[in-house]
Amino acid sequence: MSLAKQIKPISYLKAHVAEIIRNLSKLKEPLIITQNGEAKVILQDIESYEQTQETMALLKILALGNRQVEEGKVKPASEAIKCLRARREPR
């Protein structure tokens, strides 16, 4: 995806908002809006946004898991399963 074609000034946004919304949904590519020649915001369709959020959540979970491994806060699977079974058994 080439972002160069997806950069538009805010005046373009104001004049073509309905067309932009249609294209965002169809093309699934973000649109970068500039103000005074400087990138200010990114517009994207809701499906792409939700997918990005899900990806970020998974990456955070992976980072947390890696940190726990580095800190030694992990157990072998057999030990974890044993602990879970012990909790499940009636007392």
C-alpha cells in the first residue's frame, strides 16, 4: 500500500466527505489528512479500525507473556495442569 496516494489536505476532506467515506469502506485503506502541510489525522473504515485494535490487543498479550517468561513467572505445563486439577477437586 502506497500512502503517497492517500494523503489529502483538509480542504479536500471538506469538499468530498461523502466520496471519501464510500472509498474508505470500499478500498480498506487509510486516508491521511493534512493541515497547513502537516499530517494531522488518519481516517479509516470501522472494520479496519476494529481489526487494528484486535491486533494490538493480541500483541499486548504476547508482550506480557514474554515479560513473564523473562521474569521467571512461568510454570511447566504439567505443574500448571496439576494445580488446576487440584482446584477443581471437591474438598
